[in-house]
Amino acid sequence: MTEESPADRRSPVGEPVVRSDPAVTGDRAAEAVGFDPDDPDSVAEAAETVARFAAGDVGDDDHVLMLRGAAACAALVRGVGSYKSAAERAGDDVSVAFIRKWARVHDLPQAIRRQVASGQIAPSTAKHVARLGGTDRYLLAWAAIDGDLTVREVRAIASAVNDGSDVATAVAEAGVELGHVGLTLPRDTYVELRRRASNQTTAPGDIVADALADYFASTPE
């Protein structure tokens, strides 16, 4: 992972960068709500949102509202200074553990949160991805998509990594090979890729990897 593509988010907490993007959430982008931890009124709104979120008013199938709840948790923590104070502010039925795990979801890199908002990664899966740090979060998130992993499998992998296992080993034990992704290419490109790989006695993936390395080096994100 390069300095220009860190595994930690840099956008302001509570800002609906993903939720307000029509390319990700479609017409629901207009529903995006931001929370400002430096604004007392916004912190109060975040506390109310967290209370409703914790009460189960949002189902796991509503990815956009789940991300709003996660944003509210993160903003509330910043606004009041600690997980404990955030739980107390949100109400008696809200636990510190609830606040912590959803605030971590909001702190996931934007690339992963975009997949949550689009429905490729379930919010319940994202909670376990968020238990990891650095590049491991990306590796587990992409493995969850490419390997069609269940929430239980992702939870087990996150636990194994936190217990000291290598993420590649933990993912392999779930039957997924890191770095394996299916691609659909234009027919002419597919034929040329296969032809060159055969003539060079190399794997098609090696040619693609070299081409992508050049592309990433020359094209700023």
C-alpha cells in the first residue's frame, strides 16, 4: 500500500462522502445526512440517530441507513470525547461495544465503504472487516467479495488474524485465494492477452499485473 493510497480514511468524520455520491447510492444520495462533531446541535442529532440505530430501527438490508448510523456513532464519539461518554449520551440501551464497532465501520477506507453502500459488502460483514487494520482490511474486504464469503466466515478470519494468523493463511482456510479475481475482457483483448502470454511462456495474470503496475504509477487516483 502506497503513501498515496493509505488504508485509513482522511475525509472528515461524519461527512457523507460515499452516501452523497449518486454513482454509489443513486437517488438516495439526496437523503445523505452529515454530522459535525464540533457543532453541539449536530452532535445532539447524532446521539438521536445512534439511539434509533441501536434500537433496531434499521435493518441490515438497508446499507445506506446503516452507514448513516455508523457515521453518527463516529461523530458522537468525536463530539463527546470517548466511547463511554458517547454511549451515555445516546441512552441507556446503547452499549460502548455497539458504538465502538460501528464507529470503526465509518473509519474504514472509502473504497470499502463504497462497496458497503452499493450492497457488495453487507454492513454486518463490514463490522468484522473493520476489526483489522492497514492493508489487511482491504485484503479481507476484497476476499469477501471475490470469494462470496459469509458473515460467519469473515468473522472467523478477522478473529484468526487478530489472534496472530497471517491474513492470506486465514483466507485460504476459508477456501479463497488472495489475488484471484475474475475479469471480463473485450474479445480482441482477451485473444491478444492469451496469445502474448503463450508466446512469452508466462501467465496472463503476470502480463495484467505488469500493465496495472505501470497504469497505477502513471495515473494519479
